[in-house]
Amino acid sequence: MEEEAIITTPDELQEYFINMGPQHPSTHGVLRLLVSLKGEMVKNIEPHVGYIHSGIEKMCESLTYPQIIHLTDRMDYISAHINNEAVCLNVEKALEVDIPDRIKVIRTIMSELTRIQSHQLWWACFGMDLGGLTCFFYGLRDREKILDIFEETCGGRMIVSYNCPGGLMYDIHPNFQKRVKDFIKYFRKILPEYDQLLTGNVIFHERSKGIGKLTKEDAISFGVTGPTARASGFSCDVRKHEPYSAYDRVQFKEILLSEGDTFSRYVVRIEEMWESMNIIEQLIDNIPEGPFAVKMKPIIKLPEGTYYQRVETARGELGVFVISDGNKNPYRVKFRSPNFSNLSVLNHIAKGFKIADLVAIGGSLDLIIPDIDR
Amino acid sequence: MKREEFGDNESLDLLNASGTNILLTTIDDVINWGRKNSLWPLTFATRCCGIEMMASGAPRHDFARFGMEVYRASPRQADVIVVAGTIVHKMAPVLKRLYDEMSEPKYVVAMGACAISGGPFFLNSYSVVKGVEHVIPVDVYVPGCPPRPEALLYGMLQLQRLIETQTIKSRKERNASHNY
């Protein structure tokens, strides 16, 4: 009798909606997902953005170029340095400033340190999302060591504001090289521990292998970039394809996997930490001598025209598009943020999985919400 | 934290002296002692300050030493909401609802420049709430952009001191004075 009752319930009545967010620990901020469920299965996900929209693009129009740096810092705050680099490179490209090697090398080292700390934080949170609280403690313990390096050189822990158009705000601290080398030595020993904790864990395998598969074609058509796309085999590393700063003089592998599931997205990020350490090791001993900043005019005015510069942040490709009318303020600034495109694929890959898998898939995309909303 | 480590003990004494009642003082002391040593924060973060809040809970800074380690995902189980980050107009009703859902006694810490005044988004931004006290009453302000974990810890210790001085009467008066 009971079975009959279930069967006779029409399909459309079995569907119901759940609001995930804006205050939900696994959305890593204030993303709101309107999840339509059938039983425990996800049928459709509708992301609602704008809960942290602070109008950065509009604000940029009333600020000068050196001031914009302080807003891009707060866009994708975990790869703050790389965001700043995008704006600075754009301004330098427009003014055709020749940047000395010292600045390029220091920027590259700082970018890679930023990438490592971003992936560490992601690893910590991803582990915590899947119920492994130990990851949180291990990941953030090691992240503090990078933040110490940042603090000594830049004065800030996370929001560094170290770049400025034409170079760097100040020279590196005398201890910088020694501390970075110490960190690499330490982290090369620690990183296998991450693998022991999570990568080989059977429960973790069950929850991540085959979950949220993204094909290469879909990754390209949705505009997915970064580690998420590279896990699907889409070669999209801006550092390789369009080298900026000092990336043309270092040897490194672009990590490419083909499965495209949650587990391979995890593996790509772990491998990227190894590659970042390789890049830093190649550069740290030969930082060239020279000035840390080029002398720029007190008021920077870009010549009329449009300028575009893209960089590879820890989450994917960040593009900065500037339209200038020749004034000290840009006429229009548009950021092509990696997280916005990565979010758009969530509905596509999480459909048909259980709601608990949605947390795993969302975690593996590594979304930063203020970067989506800007 | 030791008494002599704070600079402003006179105002604490003044607060202690005003509005106290011989019968209720001892009960208040016991209740306040319990409340201040088990402050459970709500997992609520909007921007960079949230990462520093996580760092405060991490091994280096370790919230747990002061009884604050239990981050609650549900507002009904939380005692204190640390507003970590920018609040925009779309988020403000949600924040108010979260605050309303918390059970008494509840406290608010405004962490970072955005929550205090709008911070870097104070000028020229059309969507940012210029200070979280427009939405909910704030007990402690922690300045910084973002504040270091040590700063947040100091702010939370100040909140503990604030709780120490509270009586049933002053709690009621505080709630009555905030018509949000």
C-alpha cells in the first residue's frame, strides 16, 4: 500500500527547493544557491549573486591608477598580489614602460608564494568541507609561514598592496631570500604529509572520485579556467601561453589531467604547489640588482585607447580591460574574473549528484565570492 | 587576561559600581563568568576579514584558549556574531535576520574597516552599508583592514570584559535603547 502511495505522487510534487546560503559555511562567503531537489538528488542549481557586490568597477572610474591597486587587493583577496600585478602590467603596457629585471623577478616570486598560500588555504577548507578538520589546522599552520614572509617585506599579511604601477612599493627585506629558502625547505618536507592525510584517504576517494565530471569541451564553452579547467585537460595556463613578468625564463610543467572530476581538481592544485616551489627555487638565488621601481610621473595618465592584460591567479585567468580617454581616471574598467566563469559551470556538473556532493564540487571549484560580485 | 594589562580600568570600576544590587551581584558574577568563558561565534564572513577570523581559530593564534573555538553554523546556537567584512544593501536584511535569530544574550563585534564605516568602499560606492551599526547594535569595534588575528583576539577579550560588567538591569537597558 505504501509503495503505491509513493508511486502515485506526481513527479512535479516531489520536487522541492533548498536555499543554501547566503550564510552557509560551505559557500565560503555569501553565495546563495537555490537548489532544486528531488529526494536527495540535485535537479537544478540557481546561483544568486550580489550579496557582496560593492561596485568596484564603478569605483575605479573615479580613482587614479595607483589607487585602483587597493581595490583589486580586496577583490580576490587570497591572490591579492596577482590581482595587483594585472593592473600594474596593464598600466605599464599602456605607457610602454620598460620594467627592470629585478622587479619582474620579485613579482614572480611573490606571485608564486601567493599561489602556494592560496592553495594551502583551499586545501584546508576543502578538507574541512568534507569533514576532515585536521586539514584545516595543518593547512593554516603552514600558511602562516608565508604570511610571515609577506609581513616582513610588504607590511601586510594578506592584503599586501606591494605592487604599484612602475614597480614595487618598497624593496625586499634583507631577510627575504633566506626566509623563502627556509620555507621551501620546510614545505618540501611537509607537503607529502598533506598527501598522507587526505590524498590517500579512502573516504575522501569515495567522496571525490567520479563526482562532478567536467569534460574538456564543456570547460572551454563555459569559459572555465585555472586548475579547474586544467583538471579536464584544457591547457589554459596564461603563465605558459602568454608569459608575463619573469615566467618566460623559468622552467615549469603545466599540470594537465584528463578525468575532470573533483579528485583530479584536487590533484592539480597539490601538484601546482610543487611546481610553484620549483619556480621560486629557480629565481630566488638570482634576483638581479637594480632599482625596485621605475620613476613614474606623479599623475599617471594613460593615452587614449583600450588596454587588456591577463594574468593567471590561483583560481584562473584574470583579465583587466581598461578604456582610457586620456585622463588620470580610467573611463571604464572591466574585470574578467575567473570565479564568475567557474561558478557558471556549477549547475552543469553538479546536476544529478546528491546534495552532499554539491558541497564537495563547490569546494573543488575554489570560489571566492567577492571576486564574483566585485 | 590580567587586570593590569588593560589601560582603562577606571571606567570598568565605574561601570561595576553603577546599577549594582547587593542581592543580584553574586548571581550576576556567576552568570557573567559562565557567559564570558564560553562565547561561541557564528560562522559568518563576507570578505577578507573572514580569512583572518579563520586564522584566529587556527593553531598559531588559537581562539580556543579563551573558550571561543566552537564556531557555530546556526545562529540559534551562537552567542556572538563577528561581522567580518563588507555588508552591502542586499546583504543587510539577511544580517538583520541572522541577528534576530540569535538567542539572548547576544553580542556583536564589528571586525574591520568595512563593518565599522564602509572602509575602502566608503566613498563612491553605491551599494555598501556605511557601517554595520546602521543595521544591528555593535558592542566592540575592531579596526584594521583586515585586522590581524591578534587584534581580533584583543577585541574579543574586550567583549569578555564588557560581559563581566553586565547586570540583568543593564542588559535590559541596552536592549531597550536599541530600536533597530
